[in-house]
Amino acid sequence: MGSASTSCRRLPRRRGRLAALAGGLGEVAITLGVVLLLFVAWQLWWTNIDADRTQAELAHRTIQHFPGADARTEGNAVTALKASERDRERFGTPPPASLHGAQTFGMLYVPRFGEDYGRPISEGVGSDVLDHLGIGHYPRTQLPGEAGNFAVAAHRQTHGQVFWNIDKLVEGDFLYVQTREGYYTYRYRDTEVVDPSASSVLLPVPHQPGRRASTSLLTMTSCDPPFTTRMRIVAYAELESWRPPSAGPPAPIAETVTRVSGAG
């Protein structure tokens, strides 16, 4: 009887300890869940807000240091294709762009991505560039105007989701790069999805080692599918023409350049 009575008295205590332990684990799980939700919110929401602000300020400063920042375009009624053909006839072969000793050396405008889309281009593809400054240039690839491959990268989600709409480009779309040398007009060519290890997309002629480039490409890379890093999406555009800063921006991006620069 004595031992049985002792066992009966111990049982509620054990149950109480188990209940307390379960309650503690439950609180820990809830706390971890809240922390995880806050982290996701920070990644998907706050990093975009913070990066958008940083990139907008950088874009404004960058454009202000370009020559001809106040120049206005001419012939707003012409189509992008006709304007590109006219620029090629008037201004001839595009000069190669230069970094001019600055980390941020250019701007990318893509009307397909929105009428206010203008993002800075900086040297390097490390987190210090992609997480804060926007678009990064692969250092060992060419620059605008050079024969070969001007290859860049940007986040597709988080940190400004700069290339979120990279999969929305269609035949006939034009992309514009602005540097101190002027405005380079590219026409979208095609898109492919590759393994992250496929560094051959960065070659002067993508996927063709040793081949000498005869054209100038703009190659945009980002993650695919969205919210994963499983694959890479790569969009190619070919240089159509160039115009000097004194000629003003191409008509399709004239208003965008004015808004981004803060001049209007």
C-alpha cells in the first residue's frame, strides 16, 4: 500500500512536468514562427523599400554627373525602331563605354518593365552591389559599345527586385543603357534558362568558347523560377545604335530620364 500510494502521488507531478515542458516547447515554437515571419517580411518587403530608396538616390546622382544631363530628345513621334535606324545613320559606330574610375557608371532603362524603370549599373556582382546598388556588371565581360558581351546581373525578388519582369520581354522590345558616352539602344533577342554553373553565357559569344565576337550584346541574368536560386534566366539583347549625350535621350525613354534624374 505504501509504495502504491507513493506512485499515485508521483504521477500528477510527472504529468505536471510534462505539461510544463510541452508548454515551454510550444512557446519556443511560436516565437520561432514569429521570428521566421518577420524575417520573410524583411526579405520580401523591407529590403525592397530600402533598396528602392538607395537606388533612386544613386540614379539621380549618377545622371547628374553625365554630360548633357539637361539635353532633351527630338522627334518624340517616331517609333523606337525608326529612331534606332536614324541614330545608326546619323551617329555611326558606337564608341566603347568606360568606367571612368567610378563604381556606378551607367543606367538601364527598360520600357517593358514600367514607364519609370531606370536602374543604376555598377561594377561587380557581389552582395555589396546587388543587395544595395541594383544592377551589377560582370567585371570580365565587355562594356557597352565593345564587340562582345556586356553582361549584368540583378535580383529578381528582394533588394528592389530589379529584374522581376525579366521573363516578360517580347520580340521588338528595346532596352537602353546610358553612360557618360551617351545612349546605347539594344533590341531584345531571346531568353534561355540555364544551370547556375553555366558560365558560358558570359563569353563574348555566349556558349561558343574561343569565337571572336562581331556584335555587341547586352546579357541580363537573374534567378529562376522566382523565389528560388535553382536555375538562372538569361535574356539577350543586341546593340542597334548609339547617340551622344548632346542629342538627348531616345524618344521612348525621354520622360523616364527626366523623372529619374529629378529634372522635371
